[in-house]
Amino acid sequence: MRQFDKVTDITIKTLIASALCSQLSTRAIPILEDFTKENYAHSLLNLKEDFYACFIINQIDHPKLSEWKQELNEGLLQREGKNNRFSLFSKPAKSEKVGRNEPCPCGSGKKYKKCCG
């Protein structure tokens, strides 16, 4: 956080803002909110993604959470194609459990217990 105020390069400042969100820093939230209202390097990162994750993980209620969620879902659909059913906030698919004596899913041809297990 000390470096954030000292840096003048907008690209470096954007990367520091993303790192602070990734560290789940709740003290940095007011500073970062002000920063996102200014011109940050939008082409480099979408800080809304970082903000959304930070607020959700820290269980902080914010009036823009539903707006961010909708924007992020729409952005994902635009990147992946409109017919894609995947949603950023959908439940992950269940992974199939591999038995010890079954072939390894890595494709080596060995039994799972002798390879990746």
C-alpha cells in the first residue's frame, strides 16, 4: 500500500491494485475504489474482477456486487461466444474419481497408483 501512492505510472499502479485485491487487503479497499473511478489501465486488467473476488471472499457487502457480477458474466459470454452455457459463477462440474488400479488420466498408460496417484 505504501508503494501505491508513490507510483505515478498508471500501468504499475494498476498492477499494484490488482495485487492488493489478490492479497484480500481490506484496508486498501477505499483507496482502490477511488483509483477505479479514475483512469486506470483498462486494457491491462479489469479490476472489477479483482474487486468482486475480494469482496466475496472477505464477505463484504457492497452496493455494486450484483452489478459487477452481471457485467462479469456478460463479458465472459462475449469472450466465449453467446451460445456457450458456461457461467463464471456456475457450480463447477463434478470431477470423476479415478480408482487406484484404473489407467492414469494423464495418458501415460500406467495404473493411476504407479503414476500420478
